[in-house]
Amino acid sequence: MKILVTGAKGFVGKNLCATLENIAQGKDRSISLPSVPEVYAYDLDTDPALLTRWCRDCDFVFHLAGVNRPKEQSEFMEGNYGFTSTLLNTLEQCGNRCPVMLSSSTQAALDNPYGRSKLAGEELLRAYGRRTGAKVLIYRFTNVFGKWCRPNYNSAVATFCHNIAHGLPITVNDPSVKMRLVYIDDVVSELIAALKGEEHRKEELCYVPVDHEILLGRIAELLYRFRASREDLSVPDTADPFTKKLYATYLSYLPEDSFSYPLTTHSDYRGSFTEILRSGNCGQFSVNISKPGITKGNHWHHTKNEKFLVVSGRGVIRFRKIDSQEILEYYVSGEKLEVVDIPTGYTHSIVNLGETDLVTFMWANECFDPNKPDTYFLEV
């Protein structure tokens, strides 16, 4: 299957081409196509002579090229109508009636230079479809967000992500404005569905079935929370689909020299304890290091429960029900990864039996609260 993608280096085009290449290379087996895709990536720096060859050979066209922030208003019509005309004329001259998808905009319904140019491109494609019998698919995208979208261009989300990640100010003129957003992965999923003839359509227009309506002020609030999470160790509520997508987008705008961030380590002669993450829904994640011969713990909990995973070293986890004298022992080591549950009502300890540090990954079902620690000293 030979696929022509115009605007291949743009935001949507880059994400679509990356997905098609993963499919072609067998790296993404979650998507099945009738045959292995071969991508013809066309952009501003592509030799124009290739357009005729690719229009002759292709089995599907994703027409994503367009102009939305030109220096002169006349460039709207030239980029959004003129090249569309060139593309369709070339296909017709080659006698190729393969399906053609057009990336339009909700602005096509508005009377402004950009909207008029997009509407003209739509009408041109509809006429082409009627004239040749080729299947045409028109998508009016609105506020697409995700990785690789250019900041300070035409996306508020991209600009907000970039500026907040880089410690720059943002401007929110009206936080009560409702924004309708679509995520780039959902857009690409819909385009792959269109490639398979399974597009979502309502009358003359196709659409992405998953979208999000959210206040502009809420977007800014979430992004500031993401930035603060490196200090308070909180994690976003990824059970919420929009929060999950926005967080993934935000991370893609981090400065390349700031991917890592320090943690606070509490150390003494016994070793150290370092908190990694805190989540209101999923508890607390930490790393505990015990020096050789050291015993840690010797306490129990009413409701707090934990999971221990030794990833390096050799030790023993001991338990005793608080009203019993019987001691249970679980020998653990980094050579055999296994999780040990720490039940409530059992005093417990972990002892380093080796000659190197004992490194334990620990999870607790709740974040530590110094005002209500639910931790009671009692030797095993």
C-alpha cells in the first residue's frame, strides 16, 4: 500500500508518518493494514518532480499540507487552495482515483481569510470527487494538541506547555473560555481508520470520535500542577483521559537539559530512604537502602499496607502478629524478584544479610502523613 502524505513534516504529518513507519517495520502490531504501507512523504523541501510520480503510484492520499500563519493574507489562498488544486490536477492527469483525505479546519465555517481558503479547498475536493468518482474525506480539525506541535504559533496548548516547562509566563485572557480539543494520537487513529475505509462520517464531513471540552483556565491550572509535581512528588490523575494526554504533551516540551530532577534522600548510619512519587489514589513509592547487618522496621500498622521488592542485595523480612510469638521469615534477594505483601496487624522488619547494600523498592497504599502516621514501634 503506497501512501502519499503532503505536509509530512508538519505536526499531524510527522505523527502520522511515524505511526505508518512503525507499522511498516513491524514495530506496532496493534494496527493491522491490508498490506505493508510505503510512505511518500511530501513537504516544502521535496523535489516537485516527485509529486507526479507519487500521484501516479499512490493508493491513498493524506493531504495535510496547508498554511495557517502566513506573512501575507494572500498566502492563505495560495497554500490552502492553490496547492490543493495542483495536487488534484496531478492525480486526475495520472488517472489515479484513489481516496483523498483533506485536512481542513472548523474555521472553514467562518468568514475570514483563513476560513475562506480552507472552504475553497473543501469545495475543490468535493468537485473533484463528483467529477472523477474518487472517494473524498474532509476533516475539519479543531485545536489538535500533542507532541511535536510548534509553540508560539497557532496552538494555545503548545505555547502553554512550552512556556510553563521553560519557566516562562503565559497569558490567559479569559480562563472561562471553553476549548474543544482533539489529541494527536486520536487524530492519527482516525486517519488510520480512514485508510482502512472505516472513517467516522456525518453527512459530508468526517470527524475524530474522541474530543475534549475544557476551560482554558483549567488547562493552565493542570500544567502548573505538572510543573510543581517535581517538588511535591505528586503524579497526575491518569485515570482521567484528558489529564493523561495533557501530561504526556507537557513532558514533550521539557528543556532537553532538564529531563532529570533531584529527590530528597534521608540518610543515616543505617542507610537511606528516598521518596519517589506520591499519589492520592495510588499511594506512595519509595526506595529504601539498608547497610550490611542493619535491621529496619520493627513496627506495625492498623490500615496502612505495603509491598516490598528487593532489587539488589540479600535479606530477610520477618513478621509477627502483634498478639503472637510466632515469627514468619521470608528470604529475599535481587537475584529473585518477588513482591512481599506487608499485612496490617503484623509487626515487621527487614534485615540486610549480605555484604553489600540491600536495595528495596517500597509501595504504601497511602502517602505518609506525620499527623497520622499509623506506625507503631514493636520489635518482631
